[in-house]
Amino acid sequence: MKRLVCLVLALTLSLAMYSVVANAEQKTVNFLHWRTEDVDTYNQIIALFEKEHPDIKIVMDVPTQTYEEYYTILKTRVMGGGEDLDVFAVHPDANLKLYAKNGTLAPLTDLTVLPKLNAGLLDAGKVDGTLYAVPQAMNLEGMIYNKKMFKDNGLEAPKTWDEFINCCKAFQAKGIAPISIGVGDKFPPVWLLIQFLDEARDWDWFKGIDTGKLLYTDEVFKEVLSGIQEMKPYFVSGFEGTSYDQSITLFANEQAPMLVCGTWVVGQLASLNPNLEFGNFTIPYPHDKYATRPNLNPAQCFGIYSGTKVMDEAKLFLNFLCDTEAMTLYGNRSIQAVVNTEVKLDLPALNDIVEQAKAGVMSNHYNTEVPKVEGLNQEIAARAALGDDVGTILQEAQDELDLVIGR
Amino acid sequence: MTTVNRARRKNNLQYLLFVALPLAVYAMFFLYCNVNTLFLSFYSWDGLGEKLYVGLKNFTDIFTKSRAFSISLKNTILYTLVLTVFQNLFGLILALFLSKDSRLNRMLRTAFFLPAIFSSVAIGFLWGFIYDPNLGILNKLLEALGLGALRHAWLGEPSIAIYSIAMVHVWVGIGYSMVLFIAGLQQIPEELYEAASIEGAGPWATFSRITMPLLRPTVLTLVVLCTIGSFKAFDYVYILTGGGSVGGKAEVLATLIYKEGFAYSRLGYSASLSMVLLVVVSVISLLQMYLLRDKD
């Protein structure tokens, strides 16, 4: 018995030692992002990569989908020395600038896949002219709408503000709450703010927020928040406490014909209700003061940690991730428009998005280096949706921003 | 050296060895962290680049300019009041009913104590569903009872969100207060109640003249613990509102500290908020201990 136990122990130890040695020959690349809904898709892409490169193992980590939580986790890993940080996702906003300027992100100018990517969208990943992060997908913010419910009520996707309000009134008259929105999670109303600001102003304008050249108390913000408040009567009952996920569920269950969300939700809607006929439209600017134009939002951008010990392997993986095969798989499975210009996707809705994107403008709210601006944008939009006084909201937001920028 | 001194030194060394590890853990995870935080509070730092010394600027910003601090302090105080009063009041009521030893009482005590041992994350998600304005059981129940007018967006309406969250914490903590009160009640000698009964004291007189005074140490302990716990409250607020959402009106100090530090990369400012929280909690706890001390 004693001999048997010793034999089993010896075998176990040998197997363990073998796996250590075997794995020691394999390089590990850690892959961090927030797209919880794309885990299966990325697993497929990783499997394809590892088949081509058996000496490289990709360890994917998707700890959260929440913006604040993700950056908490990322920051603690960077501050902890970045031991398990190689390829990671970053938004092309103040966080990209922060991590690039602090030397956390490695320059990516030598990636071989770059010529295949949409050059305009690549600008989103640049800081002071150097590329630090590569966008994989793009989204449009706007209104997702139920085509069948619109058609059944004799309506079409609105092209003007009046048409939009009339659609809302028509649904409301029939006892249908027109707009599903998850104000309970604070961030959905900001998509209305962002969209309206992109229709009103261009990319360079928003940069002024960092220095006080642009103030929250400026007239355009008042117009935009007032526009959000004009939409408030058409929000679903209990919108104040409805979470983002619940708002999607309400729309997927056809309890509301419109959903405030970006096109990143297309895949989720398709899986929640495969029979759902839906599309998206850009919400016209309040009272059509500015022309309707879609805004381009690069989705997750991927960068490489400058202190990684597997730089070559990380670049190899990033090239693969953004190349045609992986992006086609990603675009078709996650149902998102991708940045690789060689990709042809199966779903017509995605091609619609790509078509709309041709007339789109880069969303200007990314053009800031102050992380708090994102939080303040969310707060002013959420408070406007709740009906707070617009002047008070904006003054208080500016006061908070002044503390940060030292104005 | 005498034998006695040698033995004493040997004993002292043994005592020191026993406390060395907990002391080391305390020094590393409490003292070092707090001293580090204190130093950081005088700097501006984004967590990645160089620290910039700003002196008292963070503190002056907090007390003179920050609206977010005022709101979060107010919400924290409201949260504390609700938690301290209701958790201990309901806990005391349950304790009075369940202090006698019986099979039924033991089962009920266990049932009421269970929420205290569940994961706060699980409880937060559970109550998130209960409070859902469209699909949640609370509003559905109110409708079914013909009380549809009382339906609310419990976590969305700024005027009630903080109270809704505090009541979740109350629900979790009632069992804990109940257990401590039961322990306190069982310490009270039975003879005192017999003597009171002989003297003709009614239930209220018995409760106010015998039970409550003798429960004072338990009350003090629970009030101080509830105060400290609620000033640090983070998990239920964060999980139920995504970090004090509803336009920041359910923000409490702990969520503000977290967001300023990690979401907005203002670690120096966040550290100064932590120091303010430490001082506030210390002052309030000392004040409570003074006011509720045994004056005899």
C-alpha cells in the first residue's frame, strides 16, 4: 500500500514537472478587455491563433463590463507592476491619453495589419500623432428601433426632430411607452448627449474643455440638455430605476419600440430575440438646429503594455486580432461593424451601419485628457433625464471640473 | 540574573512572539496604508505619473468647493441615521420576542440572522431585482394589494434612493443586532424582574427602568458599530446604483472616494477624502461613547 501511494505521488509529481517544462517553452500573452458578451467569439479567435502559433498561449481575462470597474482593475494591475498585463483594451478617450502619456502603452506604428484598417478610425488610437491603440470595431450611437412596431403603426424612422417627437406621441397615444432607457445605471443618457454634441460641433471643439476654453455653461450644452428633457415624457415608466440591461430586455420583449443605445447592442438583441426586426437611426438634433449626422465611436481599442516581457508575441496576436480572418469572425459573431476595410459581413444591418458610417464624424467627446470629464458628461445627462434644472446642472458640473483643471 | 527575572523575560518573549504576527499584519495593512494615504493626501497624483505636492489644496477643495463631497456627506449621514435607528430598533423588538429559549425561537433567530452571512454582492443583486420598477416584485406586490399609487423607481428617484439602499442594509443587519441584544437580555438577572413585578411595575416601567438601562453597553456597542459600518458603506450603494448614480444623488463618501481615485485617476484627492472620512468617523464614535457612557 505504501509503495502504491509512493508510486502515485511520484507519477503525479512527474506529470506536474512535465507540464511546467512544457509550458515553459510556451509564451503566455495575457489579454484583458471588458466585452463580456464577446467571450465566446474571442475564444474562437484565440483557438485559431493558437493553432497557427502553438508556442503562444493566450490567457483571456474579462473581469467586468462596467467602465469604472474596468479602469480600476487596469490601473491596479499597472500600479502592481503589470505582471499579468500584455494586450489590453482601452477606450479612445482620456484614459488612452493618460496611459499613453505615462508610458504604459507601447507605440504600435510597426503593426503589419495597419494598412488594412480604416485610416480615419485609426486616429482614435493616436496620441500626439503616435498610434498607441488599435480600434477593432466601430459603433454608432443613436436610437435602436423596432421596425415591425413602427410599420404596424404606420411610422418610419424619423429624419427630423418633429418627426421623431410625432413618432413618440403616436406610440404614447396607443398606450405604448415609446423609449426604453436605463437611467438607473447613469451612463445610457450620455449617449444622447454625445450624439447631439457631435451633430452640433466638430472634433477639435471639445478639446477646449480641458483648459476652460469650452465651458459646460456654454449655450450648446443648455440646448442639448433641454432636448433630452423634451424626450423625458416619452421614456418608459420607472426609467429612473431601470438598469441598462433591463432597458435592453424591455426593448427585446417588444415592450418599447425604441431603445437608447448604440449599435454595439445588435448582437445581444439578436440573441435575446432572434425574431426581432430592428434597425437604428440617428436622433435628429433638437428642433433641427444642426444637420443630422451619425457619430463614429471606435469600440474597444487594443494596446500593448510597454513593460510586457512578450512584446513580439503580443504584436503577433494583435496583428492577428485585427486581420481579416479574425475580424470577419468577430464581426459576424458579435454582429458589429469592424474597422478592417477588407471584411465583408453577413448581416445586412451591419452593412447599413458601415454605409451610415461613411457620412459619420468621429465623436468629439473622446477629445479630452481629463478622465473626470467622462463622469461629468454622464452626470449632466442623467440629471437632465431626471428633470433637474438645466442651468443648475451645468453650473455645478463646471464647478466640479474647475476643481480638477485648476481654473 | 535571578531565576524569577529569567522566567519573566522568557514569558515576555513568548507573549511577544504570539503577538508578533498579528502586529506585523496590522502594521502592514493598517498602519502603513494609513500613513501612506495621509502623505498622499497632500499630493496630486494620477496613479501612473509623478506625484505633485499641493499642500492643503485637496482639503480646501473638499470643504469649500466640492459639491460632490457635500452631497455624499449628507447621504452618508442619512444612511447612518436610518441604519443605526432601524437596524437596532427592529433588532431589539425581535430580541424581546425571541429571547426565551424554545425550539421555535431558535429557528426564528436563525432565519433572521441568515442575511448577515450572505454575500453582499448576492444580496445587492437580489434587491436590485426586487426594486426593479417594471419587473420587480415590490412594485408588483403593491399593485396586487391595490396600492399601485405607492409604486416607485426605488433606486432611481433621487428623493428615496438612499433610503431604499439603507433599508437593504437594515434588513441584512437586523439579525446581527438581534443576536447581540439577546445576549444582553440574557445577562439581566431574573430577580430584578421578579422584584419589579412584586413592586407592581407594569411592562413599560420594567422595560424603561430595568431592561434599557442594563442594555446600555449593548446599545452603545451596536450604535458605534452601526455608525462606523454605515460611514464606510460601499457595497450595497455601489451594486444597487452602479456607484451612486441617479445623477450622483445616491453618492456616499465611500463611493466618492472610490470614483475619484480609480475612475477619475485623482488618487491624491481620493486620499484626502479618506482622511476626512477617518476623522469624521473617529469624532462621531468618540462623541457617541461619551454621550452613551454609563454615568453612574
